Amino acid sequence: MTQSSAQRKFTRGVEQVKKLRAEARFYRYDDAYVFRVDKEPSSPQKIRYRCYATERKAPPEHWPLLTGEAIQNLRSSLDHAVWSVWKAAGNSGTGDHTKFPIATDPDGFKSQAGFVLQGVPKPIRTLIEGAQPYRIAPQAPARDPLELLRTLSNIDKHRSLTTVAVAVEYEWISHAGGIDFSHEKFATDRPLGHGETEISVFTVTAEREIMQMDVNPEFTYQVRIEGMPLDILGNIVRRVFETVGEIETGQPKSPFVTYPL
């Protein structure tokens, strides 16, 4: 069966997301960053720890381009789906104004919809409004996947290449009993760059001598897009898949549908 223009855009975007995720997974487990700890004892019962991350392998230079292309294909698939419905409704002209609006509040939607959805059948307009971030995530519309897609798309189109970087995902410290901690710098969410980065500083105290194996800081890192975990692309793909399907069929997505990621 021949795919629609929207489906082809979406499929291409999914392929690019899969490629990026696979490369990021390999990068993460390839010791791209290694960690070391320096100890500064004040006494046998008090030690200051400084923790560092050292880059061994920089993120690939093509990641921002690949990410931007995936984002634009996913965003375009929504516009293509709306245009296709507009055209099928018998409208004349090029329909250059027609696109899928994304808004975080009802007023924002109304101000866009009156123009960009002009000529789109009312049932589809209703479906599109039902997919808006303020309807799906009223408590936090700015974190809705479609709003994140809009934000990332605008950054990539109007400002610069999408920033793909690395940050500390988690810091945790395994330790023996009777140890107290005081953090000066906490590693979790700290961006990692080229060379060596100081990521954590903390002091441990105890009523006894602190042995070498009593305190063991550990860290993981992850690839991020504009400061957000790469996993957001999976959430975006899911929402776009649902929304394109609803626009093209005029029906809500079946709960039994198989998602592409």
C-alpha cells in the first residue's frame, strides 16, 4: 500500500530517530567518558572528594544535523496530514496557509486555527484541538511532546543547529555505615564537555578512620538534546504517530495499535 506524504515524512523521521538512538546507545557504553576521584584528607576521619569526568570520545559531529532532520520530518508530517485533508475537502488554491497548529493554551490555538485550519473540515479541526498540549497535558502543557517538538523545530529552523551534548545522568555513592556526607557540588544533570570536567565535590566524616573502600562514588552519563534526555524523541514519535493517524482516518487511534518505537 502506497504511503501518504505525511506517512513518508513520519517514516523517514522515525528512521533517523532510530539511527540516533542506536548511535547514542553505543556511544554511552563505549567509555566515551571515564571518571576519576581525588581524595583530600583533613584527618583519618574526614576526607574531601573531588570527582572528575574526562572525555575520551567527542559526540559525533553529524548528530545535530541528524537530530534536526528527524525533528523537521516529524513536524512536517503533521502539516502534510492537515494539508492532505484540506485538499481532499475540495478547497481551491495552493493551501500555503494550511498547517498543524501547536498551542499551550486555548487562546493561542484560536488565534492560529482561524487562519491555518481555514477550509479544514470541522471534525478534523475538533480532532486537532483535542491533540493540543493544553488539552492533553493541562497541568504542564510546556512539557507535552508536541510542544517540545514545536520548540525543537523552531530552534533548528530559526536559531542554530540542535544542540546534542552529554550530561551526567546520575550520581550515587555506595558507602559503609556510620558515614556522613556534605555536598558542595552535585553531579546529576551537570553538562560534560571536552577535556576534564569537575562534576562533584563532597566531604565525608566518620567517628572512626575512613577506609579506602568505605566510600565509592559512581556516575552514569547520557546524550541530551537541548538539555533534555534523548528519550523525549520516543515520546514525540508516539504523539505524532497518534495524531497523524487520527487526522488521516478521522478517528482516534486504536488502543491496540503497534507503535513504531
